Amino acid sequence: MTIRNLDDLLAEGVSGRRVLVRADLNVPLDKQSGEMNDHDSASAPQGGAPDGVRIADDGRIRAVLPTLSALVQAGAKVVVCSHLGRPKGAPDPQFSLRPVAGRLGELLGAPVHFAEDTVGDSARSTVADLADGQVALLENLRFNKGETSKDDAERGAFADQLAALGDAYVDDAFGAVHRKHASVHDVPARLPHYAGRLVLREVEVLSRLTGEPERPYVVVLGGSKVSDKLAVIEALLPTVDRLLIGGGMCFTFLKAQGHEVGTSLLEKDMVETCRNLMERAPGKIMLPVDVVVADAFAPDAAHDTVPADGIPSHRLGLDIGPETVAGFAAALSQAKTVFWNGPMGVFEMAAFANGTRGVAEAITKADAFSVVGGGDSAAAVRALGLDESSFGHISTGGGASLEYLEGKTLPGIAALEN
């Protein structure tokens, strides 16, 4: 990748310079009653975020620590910016990054100064007051409609204000590089720009999958909709050795085989597409042979395992069954390269988590270079208590990793290359 990276910036020297770091701190928050979790208030001033907010998964915060720590140790004035959730272009307390500032400070071992706005008086004064080696976090970028605007002028105007807060720019938000947003696409044109450690690692890893992966190359896809994964299936089908399909999307494929799928998730308009995919690559696509069906979409719903061609018309499938897990595990045991994106079932409910757990454990046991493609897959690894170090790489960007494998131009990466 012909992109200047963090090491290049550090070699130039950053002591006393303001370095604007685009991070992906879009972490899941649990909004619970009662006192705030210690993580939420340790380093940030009080107020501004709803009571009872707890960070449910701090994986994305941890992922940017190597870049931030290197800049801090080198004496930079580090200005971190990120989005969280999908506010409508105006301040919304439920999407405040204040709890994230607290947890980030805890992990860095030093207070993180929090700006009450993105590019306003608070942001400017907070950045101006930074000493060398200190860190500030700006409020949610999406509180300004210029961040996500499709109007180049409006987006550019916001980028001008954001760029004024830094002397150099580092993109370490791989989870956002597929978005043509001001902080990702437009700011790099206004400042000397560099790829952070995380972005560099993500691109290097995914390049191994799109280049000449060691074979057999096995891809596991799950999640709810075929339509969400169709482009990546189309791109991968000619290159993979086996494609294992679970999750809600498997029922559209089963329907394409002529099976009853009951009240399971089904995209009727994708049935013919699934049939064509299977005809184009006979023997490559591996579908469930048994599924866990339930009376309702509920954690305590009555459930049992049935053959994939024997789903009752009044029940819905919520997980792959044990025979499928065994079959998928056998295919994975032969693999030398594995890419996994999407859970095998509703892993958030204990009764329907066994498929995702079983496949994830099979990936860790394979003598293969394994990549977890971010999103719900990465969340499942942590939620199920699996050893993250057992995987070759856990991506921080579900959508970005899929679009990279599809061969799309990612605006954030293209901006760094310019």
C-alpha cells in the first residue's frame, strides 16, 4: 500500500504538533438505570450523557490504543474525533461520546479532555489548552450535518473547520473508511495525512485474502439477509474453495432448494438469485443440514432441532443445528485460510448461540490464517467469551471489510493514497 503511515509521521517528529486522529469509537452502549459504570466516568467531567450508560463492548476503543499511545509518547497534542450511532445531524445526548472519553482515559492511563462540541468554542479551547502528550476527544462528529452530507460544499465546509484543529491527520478508523464522510474523505485533502496502525494492519490482512490466499480457502457467512452479502458472495464465489452459509440468510438458500422454511427469515425476491448461485458453483456452497427451530423469537421459546428439509410451517429457525456445526467444522479443519463474517444464529439468546460458538471454536482449532470480518462476528467472539488471540485477525469494520473483499474503492483509503 503506497500510503504514508504513522511511522513516517513519527519519524518527521510530532512533539508539540496537533495530530487529528479519526478513530472508530462507535461502541455499543447499554442504557441502564442506576449509577454509571466506573468506565463511563473515570476521566471525563460529569454531565451530558444519560445516567446509567455503560459501554457494552470496548473492543473498538482498545483497537486504536497502539496509535494513540505512540503519539502520546512522542509528545503530540492528540485530538481524537469519531462518530457514535446515527444522530440526525444535531446534538443528541443519547449519542454523546462522553462515556467513551472516560473509558479511553482509563485505558490510556491519563485523563482525556472532552470537548462539548465538534468544531465550536469548546473544541477550539479544549485543543488550544492541550499540553504535549495530552489527548482530547471531540463530541460526536455526526452532531454536525456536514459530516455525512452528500453536498460536497457542505461537507467541505465542515472539513475545513475540523482540519483547523490539527497540523497533521491520521486515519485509524477502518470501520468508517467505506464512507464518503467529511472526517474520512475530505479532511485528508486539507492536512498531511497518514494511515494509523489499525488501518495499515487491516489493509495488509485483507490484501492477503484478495491476493493469493493459502488454500484451501474457506469462507463462513452468516447474518440475516442474503441481499446484504450478495455482492461479497458474487466476488468470492470464483475464488473460494468452500462457502459455508448459516444465519438467517441460509433460509433463503434452503427455500431455493425447494424446502419449507416455516416462518423463518426469508427474502422471497432473492430465492431465484440463490438458486442461480448454487447452480453456478455446484459443490462449493455448503448449507445447513439441520436447524434449531422455535415457536417464537424469544429467549425462552420452546425449541428443538429438526432436519433442514423438515422445518414445520408454523415454526422459525434461529440457529444451525449440531450436525451442521460438525459438518462446517470438518470443512474448516482442512482450511489454510478462513474468513468469517456473520453469526450462525441469534447468539444473543443462549438457546440459539451454540451454532455460532461451535463454528467459532472450529475456526480457532483449524491450522489456518483466520480473519473475523468485524461487525456482529467480532461482537459474538467477545460476547461468547472466546479467546480473541486464537484468531489471526479480528477486523473492526464489518461493512468496510466486506466492501474491500468485493473490490470496491473505499473513500477513506483512496483519500490516504492521494
